[in-house]
Amino acid sequence: MLCFHPQVRRDVSTAIRHYDSISDALGDDFWSKFEQACLQVETHPERFHFDPSGWRRANLEKFPYQLLF
């Protein structure tokens, strides 16, 4: 089970509102890609490389967001 920093909820909500303001479908797509990335991190964390900060990074498909863990 993933545990998120408290700010993640706010950041994801802000991103969804932004994409929903463009298109409801785009907001839904962002949420779907976020969920997919979370599932991949949870099931195969070793699949992701370390970035220069020392955290592993999972990029969201199609969107300029990353999960750091």
C-alpha cells in the first residue's frame, strides 16, 4: 500500500481541476494515468531509476508529472 505526502492530495486535485477546465475527459485521463503510475510503483518499484536526488522517479504517461519515491 502506498503512503503519500500530505501535499500530494492537494497537487493532484489542483492538476485535475486544471485539466478538467480544459476538458472533463482530460481530467479523467490524468486521474487514470496517475492511478496507473501508482499501481506500477506499488507492484514493481525496482523498475524505476533513481534521479539525481536519490529518489526513484515514475513519470506519468502523457502528463508532465512524476511520482518520487
